[in-house]
Amino acid sequence: MPHASTRIKTWIITAGLLFLASILYAEDGYRLWLRYDKINDPALLARYKQTIQSITVKGSSVTLDIIRKEVSNGISGLLGTNIPITNKAEASVWIGKVSDLAANPAAYSKLGKEGYMIHTQTINGKKSVILCANTDIGLLYGAFHFLRLLQTHQPLENLLIESVPKLKLRMLNHWDNLNRTVERGYAGFSIWNWHTLPGYIDQRYIDYARANASVGINAVSLTNVNANATILTKPWLEKVKALADVFR
């Protein structure tokens, strides 16, 4: 029955192509490197779950709330389980400013305003991962680093990481015009939809800020170097402020 065999092969090939197409469609690159898909190594996943049983983020601020959300999303995705984030004094993962540590603040002065430290410490006979910084912004950078350790399947048992930026200003320079064209741009319109600002904040602005913070970018030039002076008028400065509020 050659015809039946041919039809079966055709169906199998078609099904395979449809499956591949669905995979390719699902991954459009939007998440960049901030992908918190569940770890597919059973042994590693079990070790991480054993290590990360409770999480504390000390303090209260807009930036700390962002850290809580990012860490919660990251951990729940990577481990496939929800771990509540609390404000308790002890946890298997503790995130807080140096001023909240029972330690000499002077010993951490070298971290500056945007540096951070991630280290493993034994507390009451149990190992904990401690992420500390002098400022909330330092903690934000450190939180992304911690999630990156999990994404890249790094061991957590004996961490001793210290990161301090060498440059004060780490900046992206956009060549975008106010009409949303991009000088020498070949990837479509500018991300800044000025006509809907300041009233509407696109989710892309938030994700743009997340991506920048994850690699330590702390400033951005929104427009082309030969920008239209219109952007210096009050209505347009209000649009700029709306973006700045997201980026902060």
C-alpha cells in the first residue's frame, strides 16, 4: 500500500513542521537574557530547592518592591515553585542593605553607591546566601546577578562575589527622532511612542529598564544628538519625566 505509506509520511512530516513552528513562534527573543524557564536538570533543581527555602528582602521602597517582584518571578520560574518573600531577620536567601546587617559598615564602604556583595554565610548552623549593598540600587544590580547564577547553573554553596562598577556613568545612546524615526536605524520605529506619553506607559518601557538594570546600565540618551528643540518645551519634558520615573 504505497499510497497509504506516503500519506502517513506526509502527515508525520507535517506534524513535525507544525511542532517546530510552534516552538519558533513561542520564542520571539523579547525576553532577551531574562528568561526564567524551569531548570531541566533534576539533580541541580533539587539542590537549588534545598538551598532556597526562604527569601528575605529587608526594607521598604519602590526599588525594593521591584527587587521583590523580579526575584519572585525569577525564582518561581527557575525552580517551578513559589517561595514567599518576607521581611524576616533570617532566611536562606537574605537581601538587604549593609545598614541592616549586624556588621561593621566601614568594611563595605568600598562597594560605593552601586556595588554589591554576594556571599555564603553559616547562620545558626545553616548556610545562607547573603546579598548586601549600601543602596537599593546596588541591591537591584545584585539581585539580577543572583538570578543569573541560577540561570547559568552555578553552585551556591561557597559564594564570595564582590562587584563594583568602574565607571560612574554607563549609558545607552539612542539616535531616535521625535517622529519615531531612527537615525541610521534599520529595526523599525523608535521604542518611544511620544504621542501616548505621559498618560500611557508601555510595558516595553518597563522591560527595557529591567534589561538595562540587569547589566548595570544606569543612564540613557533618549534622542538623536541633533534633537529637535521641541523636546525642551514643557509638554515634552513631562513625557521625558514619565520615562525617567520608569527608569529610576
